[in-house]
Amino acid sequence: MKASLSLLSAVATLTLAAGAAQAAAPQADQLMNGRSAYGVPAAGIQADKVVDVKDGGSLNIDCGQTVEFRDGGKSFTWKFDSVQHRAVNLAQIAPSGFGAKGFVVHVSRNEAEGN
């Protein structure tokens, strides 16, 4: 009986530890430090570009650029500092309720990064 309780306790401990490890693991769009793999919100920073997203579409930018996105009376600013230099669906980084559906930002290397 005592051995059964010890085994049950060990299994419960391992199950809880595995769950905690999964909860702490970064998502595909996050770096190990918890930040977005696409850059950072940049409220209060002068934007390099201002884009209205209401009609959908796409935008080509260089890594390191800051963009203010507008949708009617809503807006947010984002600095694209991406390690992977790939297309970003704006809905992945936009605040909740922002109409970013179908808008894609293509991030290229900047001149300082080389080819």
C-alpha cells in the first residue's frame, strides 16, 4: 500500500512537472525570452512608415524599420526586428480588435545586415 502511494505520488509529480514545462515553453512566434520573433511594440516612437490596413494587402519593409498601422480610428506602432526575415501576418502582432485580417508584412534584411 505504501509503495503504491509513493508510485502514485511520483507519477503525479512528473505529470505536473511536464505540464509546467509545456506552459513555460515558448510558442513558435516567441523567442526564448518571451518576446515576439517579429519585433516589439513601439508606442511613442516615430514611425518610418504609416500604413492604413483597411483594404488589406501587403507591405515590404527592411528589418529594423518602425511602422504605424492604422485601421479607422485605431492604430498601433511596431518595430520589426526579426531574426528570420520572413512574411508576418499582421493579425499575429496586432492588438485585439484591430482589423488586420489578410494584411502581410514582408521583412527583408537591412543594409547593415548584408545579404
